[in-house]
Amino acid sequence: MLQVLDLDDDLLHSGANFEVENDGIDAEYDKIGEEGTKVIHQMLEMDNIIKNCGWTDASVDGLPLIDISPVQPEIPQNASSWDASSTGQATAVS
């Protein structure tokens, strides 16, 4: 018959020393490879293009005058009724 042991902290962490020196591992991941450097240069290039072309400048004409009030439908319907009416399977609304 198998005997189940109660694993307390002393028993659980006893045995071999599993500590790892992270100095070499950390130094390995501190460097950016060729592909990462290429991506960073592409992002900086796009950032430069967007800023210099004026996309982020304030508009000289100001904001466009548009109506931003929500559209209220003439006939209120649930989602499945709207789906059916847009696909041509509409039924009479009571």
C-alpha cells in the first residue's frame, strides 16, 4: 500500500541546491539582436515621418463641424430583427 507523506517546507526544499547564478543569463538578455534593432529603427523612422509630415499638428481650420448626436432608429428592434432585416429575411414588426 502507498503511504502519502505530508510535505512540509523543510522536506519540500531539502536536497540538492537549485540556486542558479543569474549573472550570465541576465547579461545574455540585455542585448538586442539584429532583428530587434531593425524593428526599433523602423518604428523610429515612422515616428519621424508622422511628426514631420504634420499629422500630429493642430488643424489650422479647427475641428470639423459635424453632428455627433446618436442616431435614433424609427422602429426600435432587437439585434436579431436588425440582422434579419439587413439580410432580406425581414418579417413584419408588430
